[in-house]
Amino acid sequence: MLDDAALLEQCEVVFGRASGPGGQHRNKVETAVTITHTPSGISAGASERRQQNQNRAEALRRLRLKLAMKIQANVSRDRYQPSALWESRRQGKQMSVAHGHRDYPALLAEAMNVVIARNFDVAGAAGQLGVSMSQLAKLIRHEKHAFAIVNKGRTERGLPALK
């Protein structure tokens, strides 16, 4: 949930050239960006745009998603209280946030923390987060790697996979 500047303080940012379509500008200018989160070693990159600042923003978003899936905060299984961000985005039992929205990685991280703390009981996690199970599953389903992590954890515990 760190702002971009605070997260980038913990990262190493490397710029480089990208190959492929895009013309002379892309091939001669260092527009590709790779960002590595130094404490965890997790990295993400982007090179599909012709402007460095757009690739940097996309690489940062990808890094946030990877961090959301791979680094879990220690949360209480039964006494967890949703964050202010979660509460501000929740509307009754609904949680509407697009996969590309700036808040999505933080909300995904919070959802994954609670689901994992509850041993992949998605219904219990949804109750704790104040949303319906279908809304929580939909939030996780938007990111295929997170969805795979949840389904793997569920099948390892003898629970049915989410659809």
C-alpha cells in the first residue's frame, strides 16, 4: 500500500533498450524498464511502450501485483479488520475495482493475506472482509497467478477449486 515514491526507494530501477516493433525511437532509446524490489528480489519489467515513463508505470504496477501474490503479511485468522482502503472501495457486499485500477494490487494483497490466513477458506475470508464469496473470488480471478495460488492451496487441503 506504499505510494510509488516510497516503494521505489526500496527498489533498483534499470533502463535499457527494447527490441521488436516500434521503430527507430524504441530501438535507439532506453525505454525498457526493469524494477527490482531489493528486500525480496522480486522484479518486473515493461518494454511495450515507446515512452520510458509509461513503461516505468507499467513495470511498477506489475511489481505491485507480484508482491501482492508472493509476500504475505501476518494477519489474524479470526480478528482481522479490513483496511481503510478496502472499506473505501467496498459497497455493501460488493467490491468493484478493475484489474487495471491503481488500487487493485493493494486490494489483491489484502485479499490474499486473509485467504491464506484462513487456510484458503474463501467463504470465511469473504465474511471477514465484508464481501460476498463471489465478489472475493472475482477479485482474485482477475489475476490468473493469484487465482492459481488460491486453487492450488484449496486442492492441497481437499477443498474444491474455485471456478
